[in-house]
Amino acid sequence: MEEQSADRRDRMEKCMNVSDFYFELPQELIAQDPLEDRSASRLLVLDKTTGQVAHRHFRDITDYLRPGDCLVINDTKVIPARLYGAKAGTGAKIEVLLLKRNENDVWETLVKPGKKARPGTEIIFGDGLLKGRVLEVADEGNRLIRFSYEGIFEEILDRLGQMPLPPYITHQLKDRDRYQTVYAVHEGSAAAPTAGLHFTKELLVQIEEMGVKIARVTLHVGLGTFRPVKVENVLDHHMHSEFYMVDEDAARKVNETKAAGGRVICVGTTSCRTIESAVGEDGLLKAGSGWTEIFIYPGYRFKLLDGLITNFHLPESTLVMLVSALAGREHVLAAYEEAIRERYRFFSFGDAMLILDGVGKAADAPRI
């Protein structure tokens, strides 16, 4: 284990600093609205070994999948986690973002402005339909709030809450289902696993009919994944914990695929982090649930993942670091430069990348 840690440190020597993952992104390339047709997004295909790229549409993903492959998807469902309330007594406006449910209706939350939400503060939502009392200040200024209400919390939240779109999306979302994947089932995320937003139900059926297995896992996405890295040295960054579940069916499909020599391709960094967290010492994916703080950056040796479908991420983010661990920092940043030149759309509602080995010939495909 010590040898592996030393090896990882050696691999990090050339890209230890957060600034090594910086790139200039024109503001106008940040996608503000989802496309009408989910699968009409553009797809940049990156050969993780050679660095070659091809420009396609997302629906062309079938050209790169083979019978015997396994596609791993995250079926978490985003809750309308953003609440707007008023401080009891003063009426001061307070915004609350639900991050993680603890127990007995206690949630870890992000509150703005925090100075108005000291312990003991009561917040009223929806003319008293929902009330919250701040219990204490948690890590990084987050608040623990106990909610009180009559009825079913999820129904009240569905009535009062708004979808927690990232701050870089300034447009109003007309249809909240567009910030959900078509296969979302298990409620609990504060953000969408956005790589999955490109799939339609029809495309998933087509993929299964090709002989590709689809394994469903769950990771409830917290904001920790998207928080800026505030330290200079990548190794000093600490990831927030997120809850994941892997059932027996998903574990069997992934393990059978690896045993038969097929490829495991994750849809999104959250699916990747789930299976890489749940793999055992024997290299097999284990069914079960738990909390993961896994931080994947260059030098990491993937145990199960062979390929990744992902969106274009923020500069200096842990997500860019994860992608760089798979394809190499130089290849990834060069691909991002190419995407910027070609005017790809970035971030949550933006275009997609497919990162795989042996797709160099795809560079000969027609450019879009």
C-alpha cells in the first residue's frame, strides 16, 4: 500500500498544482438552456491513448459501443432542493439549499445569507406550510436545520422547492424534468448527473438491443463535487462525502462484463466514482451502500472503468482532474482547447465527451 502511495506521488510530480488544470473559457460558451432534443448535443470523441479527437453528435454514441460492453448509469433523482423563506420576526429573505438528509427531518443545508441564520433562527416557508429551525453551524459554514410540517415532506418540497440549478445558469428552467435524466428514480441529489441528460429512452433501448448491458447504480450528488478547490496543492484537497448504492444486479453485470473481456463505460463522473468506490480488493464490484469521499486525480489507477461519457467541466475543478486521470492532463486540455475553437457548449446543459481507448480511427469521421 505504501509503495502504491509513493507511486501515486511520483505520478503527481508534474501536475501537483490546481493551476495546472486551468483553461480560459469564453463566457458565451456556457450553455444556459437544454436542447429540445437531448441526443442532438455534440459529442467530442477523445482517444485516451493517442489524444486524437473526432466531432460527432451524441446519438452517434452507438458507433463506439460494442456487444458485450456495459454502460453504467447513475439513476439518482434531483430533488427541488432550493427553498426561499423568511426569517421569523423580521421577515428577512433567506435562501436554503438542501444538501444532505441526516435523520429526524434534520438536513445539512447551504444558507444565504449565512449571517441571518444563526443557531436558534426560525425560517418560515410558504406561509408556514414548512418551518425550519437552525440547530448548529456545520463544516464550511453549512447549517443543520430541523424542519417541521404537516403531511409528507416530499410533497411539500415538490410544491415549494425549485430545481437547484448551478449559479452559472442564469436562465429560468421552463420544464424541471429537463434537469433530470430519463432514467432518474431514487430521490436525493442536489445536482443532476449531467452526462446522463443526453440520453433519450429510445437511445437506451437501441443500445440494449445492440447487446450492451446497462447497469444502474445510485450516487446522490452533493455540492462537494462542484465546490472550487481552494488549496494550491491538489493533494491537500478533501472531497465531501456522498451516499451511493450498488445492487446485486449492477454488480453482476459489471463483473460479468470484465470477466468476458468487455468494456465498462461509465455515464458521468458520479457513476465512475461509485464503482471505483465499491470495488473490492479482488477487483470485483461489490453490492452494498455507503459513503464515498473518493478523489480521483492523475496518478490514480482505475480498477473497473474503461471508458467515460462526460460533459465539459469547470476549470481547476475536481471533475477536470478526474477526466485527466483517465486520459492524461495534456490530452484533456488539448481536447478542451479544440472544443472551445469549435464552439462546443460547456457545463450542465452543454455538449458531451466520450473518452475511450482505441478510437483513434474515429478522427477520420466527418467533422460537424
